[in-house]
Amino acid sequence: MATPFRRILALLCSLPLLAALAAPALAADGKKTFVMVHGATAGGWEWKRTARFLTDEGHTVYRVTLTGLGEREHLNSTEVDLETHINDVVNTILFEDLHDVVLTGHSYGGMVVTGVMDRIPERLAHVIFLDAAVPEDGQSLWDIFGANQPLPPDRFKDGFMQVPWVKPGDKPPYSVKHSIKCFSQPVSFRNPAARALPATYVAFVPEGQTLEERAKMDRGWQRAQERGWGIRTFPGGHVAQQEDPQGVARLIAEIAEGRPAAK
């Protein structure tokens, strides 16, 4: 008869095998693992309601809050840069041991997820750019939207992009000032495996703007087309996830599951 120690040892040795046998069953149930990256000055809190609709459907959602923002405001510093934020997301995926990730990035988050694609494409199944920056290799956010103009002194000072609508005494959650280095540092996007990943660009289209007008002025849309990515649209402003969190969740799930746009 095996001793208690030998029985425990045998059980421990069998755990990796049991996990490996269980993995295909988990993947076969159609549920997805989402990692969501917010935009400038925001935090994971901004995607809480959207994430809840996804988790209610049985999906797994990680809402990363980037260093210095949201509930990590206490780490805010002018030394925080784009690479810091790329590391935030890469390490979430690696330390949580996530695979087949559906990675989403909103606004500035498009810069971050581009860097994540370049670093760990083997962990990703699909990348969704939600009204987000779509940079080329070696571009910064300011290269895309700044038109080679100097930083506006009333909005960018003391090493931060200021958010004047946040007043002393405001209760969380709220936006916070954001290090300028995040906007001036270029991103790497040269890994062939990253460029081969399935990706979708979603344009949030506000009321009064036609799709034709939006497509003509939206560089992210144009770049996505050049890369052969999927294109989807959603009615709403730049923070449509706040206006219609359920609708945005439904759209994200449709894209991840490969479902076509509703007619």
C-alpha cells in the first residue's frame, strides 16, 4: 500500500496531465478570454460595465489599468512611457498564463496593443482596435495626431497631459493626468507574426456623421484597410462604451466569434 506521502506525490505529478486534458474542453466551449486596454487618462474602470456583459455570457475578461492611471494613480510619474504600458499588458498575459487572447485597445490603447502584438503574437488570437490609434512601426501617437505641431502648452505641461475637467475633491473613478512620454515614444511593429495576426478596426461614428465622411477622415480606418483587417462601425461618440456598454460588448463578442455584422 502506498504511503500518504507517495499518494500525495503521485497526485501532484498528475496535475499537469489533468490540466492538459482539461484544456481542450475549456477551449471547445466557445468562451473567449478578453484583455481590455483603456485609453489616455482613463483606467480599467472605464470598461467595467462592458466587461460585465461579457462575463455574464461566460467569457473571461481582464481589464488592465495602465501604470499611473486609474486606481494606479499613486504610481503616476513623468517617467512612465509607452513601453511601461506595453509591459503592463504583456506581463498580465504572461503572469496569468493566458493564451488565445482577444486583445482590445481603445483610443491611446491602440498604441499599447500594437506593442503587445509585436512582443507576444503567439499569445493572441485576435486584436480589436476600438476607435483607436493604428500606428506604423516607429510612429508615436503624436506622429499620428500631432501633424508635426508642438505640444499645446495649455494642455501639455510639467511633463503631463493635463485633464482640467477633474476638480479637487472629485470622487473616483475619474481621469488623471497622463505622462507626455506615452505620446512621444514610438512603438515597434516589425514582427512578421504580429503583422499576420487577425485584427479588426472599429470606428465609433457619432450622430450626424456619415460612414463615408468618417472613412475619408479616419486614418486608422484607412490603415486597417491597407492591412486587410476587418472593418466594423458602431453608432456613438469616442467613448461609446460609456454610452452603450451592452452594445459594445455585443460587438466585441461578435468579432471574437467571427460572426458577421447584423443587417
